[in-house]
Amino acid sequence: MEPTNKERLPYWHWIPAAFALSGIIVFIFATYGPPASSSGFVSTLKGFLEWAAPDYVAAKAHYKAIPGPGSWLFAFALGMAIGGFIAGRTSKNIPVRDMPPIWKQRFGDSRAKRYGATFLGGFLILFGSRLAGGCTLGLFISGSTQLAISGLYFGVVIFAVAMLTARLLFGKVTEQEEIQ
Amino acid sequence: MTLIWLGLFSGIAFGFVVQRVGATDAHKMARSHLMLDADIPRFMLLAVALSALGLFGLQSVGVGRILPLPTSIVATGLAAVIFGIGWGLTGYCPGTTWAAAGEGRMDAVFALLGGLAGAALFAQLHETLVPILYDPTNVGQITLTDLFGNQAMAVAMLVVVFGLCTWGIGKLWKSS
């Protein structure tokens, strides 16, 4: 907490934020069950495919296992987007950017390149999540809260691999400390 | 119907908090992965430790529903590697993708579309991949309670280890 970084405090401090988030998580366990967010993607697809290709949905195990849009899981994912929207509209200080400065520094101004990369990244995180059965929230956070080995194992590996990936991608620009 | 309102309310609260702490900012996330900003990882680990205590409290009064996912040594590990590459590349995970897209970040909208494509492909391949990758090394719904033989002991161990990790990240990450 050096005083030099005072200008970087548009965000909530991590300790009260962690208390707030865990309050919400415990509320979810009490009123529903383990929270999850990658399942919301499957719910969305299921809703669309039930209209476009009902026979396909009825035959596939993955769609049988996850409820469609009329469910807590879908409402939660939609709520996250609404919560992000409200939080973004009501904050004057947190910058909403289409491209992270660190990405620009390393890969240039091309929006196509950034959007292509996030499409690919989104593809990978969801493919991985569906293979494991959950994501950062549905497997690591929910799972570890329930003391599940799967959540702890998944958590250790995703942090390690993401840190390595970030280092390989952005390693060259990390010395330039002016990018905040 | 009540469940839908509960889900919507929980999602709004969750999305609001993760935006306010900076987890929807892919720049802050990249800096976390580069060990330049310790806030998000400490936020996540402390939230898990506190949630574990809270859930233990709930269970001791018989409230709530739990469903620990099984561990497949190959599938869970391989999935985590694929996930980690995507997380390091974009700075988004599935939950923050929803919140960041709602916030109005265009790169998150593309991550959301990519996510739908990834989920659709996995759903298509589920019947092929699960028997090959998941089932053979599936060791079941094991938890720390199975290792320690006692739930209170297991919760205490988790809280201590996550607390130490939170403290260690504050020391090792060279940030703020």
C-alpha cells in the first residue's frame, strides 16, 4: 500500500469486497445451492436450440443435464450482466474499455485482433469449463467452499496456467511500469 | 418462479461486486496474472475462505444444499489447462464475461460469443469425450473431509491454507 498508488483506487478494497462476495455466496447456498456461471452459457444455447433444433437438444446428454432459460442458472447469468451494467453506469471512476491498455501496448490498436483473441479465449474457457463441469465460480469457488478436491485441483492449475500464459504473452511489456 | 427471482437477485448482486472490485477489468486481471496486482487473487481466496466458514455454519443448522463435483484426474486437469490458457489470454472467466459484457466492454461481448461456441462444441462432443477423458480417472466426489476424516477439521485446514495463500500473495506480488 504505497501512497504513490492512490490514483488507482476507483475499486473497492479487496477485504470488504471479499466479505460482500462471500455473503452473497452463502446466501446462494442457503436459497438455491452451489452457484455456477458457465452453465448459464449452456442454458442460453439450450433455449435457442429448443426452438431451432428440438430433436437435437432432446438427444444430447449435455443439454439434458442443464436446465434451459427458465431456471435459476440462467437468471443468475442474466443477473450478472444486469449487475455489471448497473455497476458500470453508476461508477464514474472505473474505466470501461474495449481493449486493455496492456494489450494495446503489446499487440497494437487493432480491435479485430483483440476481439478475435477474446473470442478464442472465450471459446477455450467455456470448452474447458464444460469438460470439468464448472468454471472459476462453479468449480473453483463453489467447489472449494464445499471442500471438494475437484475445485482445489482445478483452481491450482488454472492459476498456474493463466499466469504462465500471461507471462508468455505480455512478458515483454511488464517492465514498463507506466501502464496501469 | 421464486427460484428465478432469487437467481436474478443473486446474479445482480454478484455482478455488481465483481465489477466494483475490478474483476471485470481485463487489464487488472492481466496484471494479477503477471504478479503486478495482488487485489483480485487475494479477493478470490479470502472470499472462498469466508464462504467455507459461512457454509459450515449453514450446514451446522441444517440449511442449504451442497453438490461437490467429482474429480477426474485427467479431465479436470486437462480442462483446467485449456481454461488457464483462455483466462490468461483474455483476462475473463465465464462469470466476469457476463458482467463485463453488461458493463459495455466490447471485447467481453466477443468472449461471450466465443464462450457460446465453445460450450456448443463441447455439448456436441460430450458423448465422445466424457467416456475417454472423464470417466476412466473419475475418483468421485471426494472432499477434504474424506482426507481429514472430520468436517470441522477440514474447514479449519482450508481456511488456514487459503489465509496463508492470501498473505503470501500480498508478499510475492510486487504491487500496491
